[in-house]
Amino acid sequence: MSTDTPASDPFTALRPRLFAIAYRMLGTRADAEDVLQDAWLRWHQVEQATLQSAEAWLVTVVTRLAIDRLRLAKTEREAYVGWWLPEPLVQLADHRTPEAAAELAGELSVALMWVLERLSPEERAAFLLRQVFDHDYAEVATLLGKSEAACRQIVHRASQRVQEDRPRFEVPKDAHRRVLEKFMLAARSGEREAMKAMLASDVQLISDGGGKVPSFGQVLRGGDRVTNLYWALSKRLLPEQIDYRPAMLNGEPGLLRYIDGQLESAQAFVTDGEQIVAIYAVRNPDKLAGISRNI
């Protein structure tokens, strides 16, 4: 009879880290949870006493399962209507839990996840294992079943693409939050010039409606165009019909927008500390359903 308790079981202890890997690979909570369920079944079928390292075995299994699942998902996402953004992991500012903090540990911003979609499954895995989870190249090579030299090339190539495609600013969360608070107040009041002042002239907005709600088929660029989008909504609806609530989206300050009491979008922002330079708006109802259940 096993003497393992939930507290001493390696799978239970490592679950937050395994979820973090699977989610960053796949971009949705459901897919990540499916991978963990498959890994759990395999964990209980293996002779655990024969393993040199439970952590190495579990990370390897989760990574390989995620690669296989991402290959299938990429085919499905090619038929996706409009832009595909990850399902955000959302916590209200005053509802952080130790488990949620573990899930959000390390970088997983929506901006980074957006860029990771451009990588192949193996590039994504190698980049995340090395650059986000700090595995050395020998470990990455073992996990992916490739030579160390090949993994170095894969990580180098993936890192270059991430740096080229990703808006990157080192901004303290307090500064990030202050910018969003000013923008939120302007958006709530419908003050057009105040909104425009908080947006960089070359700001870009990417929205994901999944073909189920209206969204832009192209990246919306420019301070005037993005300002007009928020301003038009404020003019179309009564002030009491629109509510913006601050929240943590993928570990960074963001906003949830409610229309007539229903969650309409989860919005992640990139800021340079003074203005907003990019907005990622998830509007697909399927991706918002999980948020509504968890907050």
C-alpha cells in the first residue's frame, strides 16, 4: 500500500510548475489541464521507485505531451477566425492566492504569448525551458531528445524572433498600474483627448473574437484610430452600461470591461511607463467564460 499523501506526492507538489509549462506551451487553461491529466495517468502507471528524478520525468512527459498537443492545435488555429490570443489567466488585485501566485510565477505576459504563437512547437518548448524556466542546455536536450548543439541553435533562433516581434519595456508594475488607472478613468468618462494622451502615436490593438463576436481582422494601428474605438463605445452606451475593473492578466496589470454587467473583454496592455504602446483584447466568449467562473 502506498504511503504517499497528497502533500508528499511529487506530482501534487510539482503541479503548479507543470501547469505553468503546459499553459505557456498551449495558451489555454483547458488544454493545459488535459495535458496534466494525461501526465497524471502516466505517472501512476510508471514504476516510480525506479525513477532517478521524479521532477525530470514529469517535466519531460508534460513538455512532450504539450508539443504533441500544440501540433494539433496549430492546425486548428489556422482555421480560426481572426487573430488567436491566449486565454488570459486572470486574478482580481485583491484575490491572489498562493496557488495562483505559483501559476503566474515567471513571465507569461499576453504580449509574450502572442509572439510565441509564431514559433514551432519545438522552438516554443526549447525557448520556454531555457529562457523562462532556466533549464540548462543539457537538460533541454534531454527533454526534447535532441543534441545540446541543436538545442542551442533552436533557442538562439527562437530568442531572435521573440526579440524582433515583441514590444518590450522594463516597467515596474506600479508605473504600469498608474498608466492603466489614468486610461481607465478617461475611458469610463468618455474623455476623448484624455484617452488619446495615454496612447502612443503608434499604439497597436489586437483583438480576438473567435468569429463569435465582432473583432478586427487586422491589427488596428495609431493613436487616433484606437482612441476613436473606445470613444465610440462610450458614446453609444450610457455611462452606467460600461464598467472597467482592474485585474491582473497573466501576472500583469490589465482591465476587464463589462457591458450591461456581462464580461465583454479582458484587455492586456504594454506600456513604456508613460503611455500605452499595445493592447491585446480577448473578446471570444469561450475564453471569457473561464474568467467569469474564476473571479
